[in-house]
Amino acid sequence: MQFIKLIYSYFVLINILTFVFYGVDKYKATKNQYRISEFFLLLLVVIGGFLGSAFGMLLFKHKLSKKKFIITIIIATIFYILLIGAYVFNLKPF
């Protein structure tokens, strides 16, 4: 049960951080300041921040025209849904 709490806490934290980074990058874009790299923003998606990035993109209207962001979010979401489903239903990969 402790493992589940740790995983849950990780996903909450990474999604909040991802959301904040998208907001900061949008703010910097409007002020013509040094930006957060696209690689870092996509990395946040891949390591679990897919919900935070989706909400950040929609709320801040940021990176919506970049196909690689949308595709990465979709793939990461499908992957994590499958991963969680496999855990919930106790499926073994082999």
C-alpha cells in the first residue's frame, strides 16, 4: 500500500510541476525572454506529466500547433493507461 501512495504522490507532483513549467514557458514567450527547451517540456510528458502538459497547453494556449507535443501526449497517455490497467488487473507481461 505504501508503494501505491508513493506512485500516486509522484504522479501528482510531476503533473503539477509540468503544468507550472508550461505556464512559465508561455509567460516567457510573451515577454520575449529565454525559454524552457522543448526537449525538457517533452521529457516532463514522458516521465509522467502528460495530464499537466495537456491542461497547461489548453489553459495557456501554448504549443497547441506543435504536432510533436500532441502526439507525445497521446502516446504517453495511452502508455500510462495501459501500465495502470496492467497493474490494476495484475497482468504479467510474459
